[in-house]
Amino acid sequence: MREGTLRIGSAAVPYRYGADCLDALCEGIEALRPASAILALDEAARAHAEPLLKRLRRRMPVYPFVITPAEEHKRLSLVESLLDHAVANGADRTSVVLGMGGGLVGNVAGLAASLLYRGVRLVHLPTTPVAAFDAVLSLKQGANLGAGKNLCGTYLAPAMICCDLAWLATIPRPGLLTGITEMAKNVLAVVPDWEHAFEEALAQLPERPVDAFDTLFALGLAAKAPLLSADPHERHGALVFEYGHTVGHALESVFAGAMSHGEAVAWGMLVAAEVSAQLGRLDQADVARHYLLLSSLELPPAHTALGSVGREALAARLATDNKRGHIPCSPGSVPMVLLRRLGEPVEGPDGRPLIPVPLDVVFDAFEKVAATEVI
């Protein structure tokens, strides 16, 4: 089992990752000595929760709250329902909120924990790759508004992150591959030296999934730990983790959750690469490496996935991108993370990896990606 500490600014977040390590994970939660636990539970993770509940209930009351992990449900009303559930079951300031499931459930649990009595302890129990290797390795907790994704939220350091890697092996292959997109992003935008390890992990998935997950977790830490240590609120250098998310989040909103986060970010990265090339920042060899790496995620044909998205629909969602305000940006442009080469983002005038991009350039790049037959 991997056991260590992730430093996010001044916060030291313990983590425990391993295969078939339920007892060790429960010991970590029990060591927090909570009066009770509120379990925000992804309905897809019910089977994983049963042995966890059986063990924890020997030591404390645990009150599950089941969540359907759909983007249209990731709203403040859901957070309020979780808070009402906690108070109705006697949660106090010593209680702990457990978030067991994918990134959506982790975000909702984290936002609830940050608000309950102005802050109680949070333990992440990720059961999907996108949660385990990316979403929970952060202070960001959030919810959606009608205008777009993750437009409200708070920052809260988890008291602990615990993951039994065997949980991840139960994810169906399409969800598994798109969930790994964030690790492809880390390779392309932050740690290109991990490209071979990433490809080996993908090859191991069918027969040796736990070994693959162990590598992918190490990749997530290698990319995120140095930047989060210096930039815990992800407002400066750590903005590089937004690579692909400008158009990616817009697509999630356009499709109202019908397109997965991983797939949306994959298309968003290809658009960002094409924009980088159009602006003379990224050479065609590195653009081609984007297509090659992302083709391993078995995405649907680009024209099928993106052909119905028009400029007006895309523009409406880009207008509420949550990076607006970081840098000056005219109404006819949107802030984006771009690359000058793999692992090297383009820096704006203030040194942050964010520059304004004219919408027409974004649309041209999007339409080029949508017409490609490579993916």
C-alpha cells in the first residue's frame, strides 16, 4: 500500500492507496475519532460501501446519503439536501463527511463539509480513476450553476484520502478510459517524460489493472504535488491543470451531462493543441502527439461526437468559463491554457499559464477537430 502525505500549500493531506486494503483504510478513518460519519455515496459504489459500512459501524454511527452522479444534479440544492441529512442525523463539529464515488460526489461532499458548521473534516474515498488520480488531489470543492460547470465552490483540505485500487477495476472499460483522460492531460501539459509509463499502464489495464492504477496514481502525484505545494488555490502555475478544460467544460454544458467529463476534456485538449498551433506556439509534431496519445482512449468518431455543436452554443458556454477574471479578456475572447511544447505552457504577461484567445480562433480549431478522421 502507498502511504504518504500530499502537501497542498500549508495543508498536509495523508493518503492511503493500495489493493484490497479496506482494513487499513478504515483504521485511518477511525483514527480521526469522529462522533459520527455522513457518507455521501455514489449510487454506483453501493457494493464497495457495504463492507466499509459494516466495519465502520462497529466504531461509530454512519449515515449514508445516496447520490446519482449526473451533472444536472451537481447543484447547491443537492448540497443543501446532504447538509439537512447530516443535521437530521445529529452530526456535530467532530463528525466527518465521507465522499465515496467519482469526482462529482467528491465535490459535493467537499462543499458540504466546508459549509457544515463552517467546516468539518472531509475524507475522500474515490472509486473512479478521474476521482482517484485527479479530482481529490486538490482543495477545490464545487457545484454547478445553471450557466455552467463549477461556477461556485470553496477550498477545503481533506483530512485524508483513501482508495482501494480494486474499486477502480469494476469501472466499465469506456468509463475507465475516459476517466484516465486527466492523466493524459498531465503527460501532455506537465510531465511529458511520463508518456511511456502512461502507455504501459494503458496496456496493463485488461490483465493487470491494479498495477496500471498504481502507475497512474504515481503519475497524478508527480504532476500535481510540486505545483499544488506552491499554488494550493490553483490560481497561478497550477492553472496548467485547466489545459483542455475551457472547451471541455463548455462541451459538458452543451450536452447537459450526456458527454462524460473525460471525453469532453479529451476533445478540449485537441482544440487547445490546434489553437496553440494556429497561434504559432506549438509545432505540428506535438499536435500529432496529442492525437496519437488520445486515440488510445477509444473516443467515438469526432464528427459523431461534435458535429451537432454550433458556434452559438459553444460561445454561450465559453462566455461563463470559470477562468474569466484571472487575466484581462475582451468580450470576443476567452482565457485558455496553451502549450509551446509538451510540458511547457505559454505564459501570459503576468507569468501565469493563461492567455486570451479570440473566439474565432477557438471556433476554427474546434471545427478542425470535429472534421478529423484521426480519432
